[in-house]
Amino acid sequence: MAQIDWKTLGFDAYRTRTVVVSHFKDGKWSTPESTETFSFTFDPFAQVFHYAISCFEGLKAFRQKDGRIAMFRPDQNAARLQRTADYLGMPCPSPEMFYQMCEACIRGNMEFLPPYGLGASMYLRPLLVGMHPQMQLVPYPEAVFAVMCAPVGSYYGAHLKSCAAVIPGNYDRAAPKGSGSYKIGANYANTFKPYKFAHEQGYAELLYLNSSTREFVDEFGSSNFFGIKGNKYITPLSDSVLPSITNKTLQQVAIDLGMEVEKRPVPLEELATFEEVGGCGTAVVITPLSHIDIKPVLEEAEVTRSFRFCPDGEVGPKSTALYKRIRAIQDGEFPDEHGWCRFVEAE
Ligand code: PLP
Ligand code: COI
């Protein structure tokens, strides 16, 4: 077992042992290879460097209470990768190949799989990048698909605690009819600069509005948005947000907990009416928000409005219940009634 302090893990590109790799060339995928060499060889003209032909997925594996290893909803990640690859005009591994490579990655990194009960998990990062050397703007069926992993705690720190977000008046995430709903690397590139300014000012997250009219809530830079009003779980319906698997899961969990679910456009004004607000995604599961500020210019001091939800550090009761249920299913402490866990045989 690796010497890791599982309780203090964050969300970092931890160097594990094995990466599983396959190449698509001449119309077929090579037999996946588990390698301990943490490097790829690329032609300098490769699509990925010049035109950002690159996409990825993120899913978690858990050591459950009874000792079994479960990947959480990998079928959803395999399907989303296919959708993204189609958008980029890239070849994509079949769902079966996707699972097999994820499983091989887990098996090749068993010493980095956190034990049950410490809140940590293994984050799997499947990555698909365009390899073909070219100058022209045309898709080409040549790619590398790799699955790597890292042991992670939670994205923002060891415990569920609320933090602040900012709506930046001078940055957008996704264009109308653009790439916002696909998990392409390029969608994240344009968040680095606003994240830097947001973090410097103590905001953990950026909340983006729909870029055409700026009247509706879209999503956070790294997670979907949900709001709680009474017994309702409300989440935006928008063509430019990433279809989050965690959000989909939370909607079902909310129903299971006797809540109502509304998926519809969420006007910015409605922020004033939510009792709880959070971000949701694989890395964080849930990030409860203490408050959201509107800043016309992120780099400047002026805050024109502040929406308050719960005191700094505290978490609302509905967010807590949703979080606990989803985590209990992932850890094998609550029955997996919807068949979300796919078990991995540790050879
Ligand atoms: N939205 C964005 C922009 C993300 O990067 C993520 C993270 O993957 C999500 C939403 C949440 O998606 P999921 O729950 O599938 O991880
Ligand atoms: C995830 O939640 O899985 C993510 O991919 C978030 C990451 C972009 C920071």
C-alpha cells in the first residue's frame, strides 16, 4: 500500500503507477497497453497542440463497505465521451473498451485506491486526444485514448462546507449553439484566467450566465447548478451546459427522498428566492454555496449584488441529505436501487 495520508487528499494530479493507452490508426484501436511510462510521444503538428482536438471524462471508483470496488455510472461517461468525440469528429472507443481500460487502470493502481470509510476515492480520467499531424481544419481519424487515475479527497477540501461564488460580468463560458455541452478541453481553457481572479478574491467558483441575454443561470466553471426551494430541486435547462452525471443522479436521489424536481430555465432573479444553492459534479459531488456575488468586472472591486444562502462554512439540510444519500450509495452503505455501481474484479 502506498504511503498516502488518505484523509488529507485534495484533488490533484497525483502521480500513480499505471496509465492504460490505446491508439487509433488505420481504422482500428490498438490493444490497450498498461504502461508505467508517464509520457506520450506526439508529432509537433498533432491536432491537439494547434487546434485543441481534445476531450476527457471524469468518474470515480470506490472501495465499498463490503470490500468490493465499484465504478460509479461509467456507462454514462462512456456515452458522453461518444457524444463529445462525435462533436470533435474523433474516433471513440466502444463502451466495452472504455470499461475495460478503466478497470485495467484501477487494477494497475490498486495501491492508490483509497480504503473504505475515509471519504476518499479514486478519480479516473479518460482522455481522448487528436494525434494527426496537420495544418488544415478537418477531422482526421487518428487519436490516442488513455485512462489515468489519481486518489482524491474532495475538490475543495476534506469536508462538505459552503463557499462563495461570483458571477463575472465580463466573462462567458459558452457561446449559444457552441461547444458548452461537450466535455472538450477548450471549454476549460477560457476559465483559467477568470478562475485566477476569482480565487485571488476568495471565490471558490465562477457562476456563468447564458451568454446571449445574460438573463438565465447556466452553470459553474466546473459543475452544474442546482437550487432548493421548499421541497423542490431546481436545475437549469440550457443547451450550453454540460449534461452532468452527478446532476442526473441527484435528480433521481431527490425524487427518492420525496422531493420534486424541476429542470427549466432559471432566471438570474430567482437566485434571490432559493434557500440553498449548490454546484454538483463528479469531483465535488456537491459544493454548497454560502453566497453568490455579481461583479460587473471581475478584476475590479465593485459588487453590485449579493445573494445569500447559508452562513459561511455551513450546509443546508436538503443539500446535506442529497449528499449523504449519493455518498452512501457510492460507498455501498445504502442499496444501489438504480444499478449505478459497476463492480470491478480485483484480479
Ligand atoms: N459542468 C462542468 C463544466 C464540468 O466540468 C463538470 C465536471 O465534470 C460538470 C458540470 C459535472 O459533470 P459530472 O457530474 O458528469 O462530473
Ligand atoms: C469533474 O467533476 O469530474 C471534473 O471534471 C471537474 C474538473 C473539470 C475540475
